[in-house]
Amino acid sequence: MNNSVLITTEKLVKRYPMGEQSCLALDNVNLTFKKGEFAGLVGPSGSGKTTLLNIIGSLDIPSSGSVKVLGQEIASLSHREAADLRNHHIGFIFQTFNLLPVYTVFENVEFPLLLLRKTESERKKLVMQALEWVGLTDKVNSRPGQLSGGQSQRVAIARAMVKEPEIVLADEPTANLDADNSHHILQTMEHLNQDLHTTFIFSTHDEKVIRYLHRKISLVDGKVAKDEAQGA
């Protein structure tokens, strides 16, 4: 596997205004992520997990310090450059699925490809491949309201993976799922990580997710308290 570095954070600080004061969400975070990692940001609510995920995903910027993703300094990107980074190289999986209810499963998964101006034949091939990865080719014409929670999250994974991004950011992806569906989802993501060498970074406090991680980064009050490898 290629062990090239995809993401680095150096002395990363993030503050949010709170009245006349500010809230310190991230405090001097130094981390490196390589290609093909299956890592998780672990900690209680308010520990900075989602904030860090959002900055890596170019949805937010640091207050100070450096964050580089695929060689690009997040703080210096224009809105268009940040959007290009997300559209081409980063997939997102959210706990609320964020599927468009009026669109079919096919159309939901296809949506990121429209932003990349793929041809219709290219889009169809990539969408069906992504739905095959998550075992949902039989639901291609269904709408989100006809799906179970587990199926909806598998569609969300297919949508994140359809453009074969280098990085997938998953924010509490099992929060709305029962144990069986959670394990199915995590096994699907683990197989995609192994087969495609996609780098997965989770934000979670779910023990079911934590058991699957190959690297566990514990955050406490915005600081990295522990960074350890787990049985992979």
C-alpha cells in the first residue's frame, strides 16, 4: 500500500466567538494521516471531533496553525478551490444520511458526479458500481422513504464513494442505526478501505465503531489525549 501522507495538521487551533468571549474547540492539534488509514476521532460531545472533521473537509478553516489536505493549505483556499477539493477528492457520510427525498437511489448516488461533469454513460457505470459495493443494486429505483435506516446509510456510503475519493469523512455514521445495521455498515466501509485504499476518518463515540478502527485518536477538550494503533 502507498503510505503517502494525505493530511497534516500542525499547531491547529480553532476558536468560536461566544458572546464577548470565545470557545476553544481545538487546541494545538498535530496529526498526520496517510493513504489507506481507517482512523477515528473519538471523544465525548464537545471534544472537537466534528470541528476537526469539518476543517479537514474544507467546510471550516483554522483560527491559527496549518491544515494541509492533499498538499493544499485549507486556510488559503478560495470558496471555489475548497469546493473543488471536496467535489473531486473528499466524500462525506453524515449521521442523518442527507438523502434527497424526491430523488431515487440512483439519482442520489449520481448527484456528486453531476458536479464533475461526467458523461451519462460514465455516470451510470460509476453509480451501479457504487451500489454494487454496498449491495443495493436492487434498490436503484427506490426513493429514500422506501428504505430502512441501514439501507439509507448504505446509499449515503455509495454516494460518498461513487467518485472514488482519496478521503472519506464519516461523522457519527452509526448514530441512527441498530447494532446489526451498524456492523453491516462498518464492514462495508472496512472492505472499501481494504479494496480501494481509501482513507476513512470517523468522528464517533460509538463503541461499535471504535472496535473497527485501526487507529484511535482520543480528543479531550480539543486536545489530542492519545493516538494509538488498534488491531487491524
